[in-house]
Amino acid sequence: MEPTQVISLIPYIVQNPNLIGFILFVICFLPLLAYVVRKADKQADRQQEFFNRSMDDAQVREERLGDLVNNTLAKQTEALNNINNTMVCINQNVGDIKDRVDVIEDHIGLEKERVS
């Protein structure tokens, strides 16, 4: 539009109060609305970024906890295996000791029979 055309519209705009309100609405409110929408969009982006970081941190913590639990279970299993092996060895040694005691008792019994 040329400036002369805009100037020729001014009397029409002045005579029509609804049009003045619309023009003021367009000039004042729409930029304000655009500003609010842009700020809200930035806030939503920040919240989404915070959520994504929180989820990443939670995933890292979960992986660390899983590794800790797995390592703990592995060490506990190893300790239980060592205890089991020790118990088996003790059981075998007790059996050997019983056999030796039986042999010794047999020798003592033979000697006791000879003495009597």
C-alpha cells in the first residue's frame, strides 16, 4: 500500500470505533501474545531438557546399582563356594580321624587282650 492510500483510510478508521479497537488489538495484544507464547515455549524446552537429564541420571544410577548388586552377588557366591569347599574338606578330615581312631582302638584292644 502506498502512503496516500493509507492516509485516505484514516477518516474511515476514525469514523468506525470497532476498527480502531481491532487495530489497537493487533498492534498491542498480538505482540504481547507472541512474547508470552515464546516464553512459554522456552520454559517447556527447559523443562523437557531437565526431564531428559533427570532420566539420563536415573539410568546411570540404575546401571551403577545393577553393577554393584551383581558384584556383591558374585562375591557372596564365591564366599559361599569357599565355605562349602571348607566344609567338605572338614568332613573328609573328620572321616579320616575316625578311621585313625578306630585303628588305634583296635591296636589298644589287641594289646589289652594280650595283657589280660
